[in-house]
Amino acid sequence: MRPASFAFALVLMGIAVSTQGCLAVAAGGAVVGATGAVVGTAGKAVVATGKAVVPGESKKDREQREFREWKRRQGA
């Protein structure tokens, strides 16, 4: 194998490894869409917006926690 071919193969392997997560999310989205699972969709929406998720936390509790954190940051 020539050095250029070897380097090209390494680049392709790197791209394949780095995009594996994207493919898994896309496949997961298809499964969630097919089954209508609200939990998976909410989890993806949280990941997309960058909000923290605390297991067992209700929407109201999360909003109150986020508001307190926001107020703390405004005062700092």
C-alpha cells in the first residue's frame, strides 16, 4: 500500500468513527418517529437546546431551577 493510500484510508476511518454517533441519532429518530415515543423525542430536544435533565424532575421544577440559575448569573 502506498503512503498516500494509507493516509487516505486513515482519514476515511476517522470520518467513519466521528460520524457513527450522528448515524445512531438519525436511526434513533426514525425509531422514535415510528413508535411515537414522547420520551425519546423530549430527550433529543433537550440535547439540542443544551438544557440539563435531572432524572425525576418535572417540567415545573426544571423551569424553577433554571430561573434560579439565571437569576444567580444575572447577579454575578
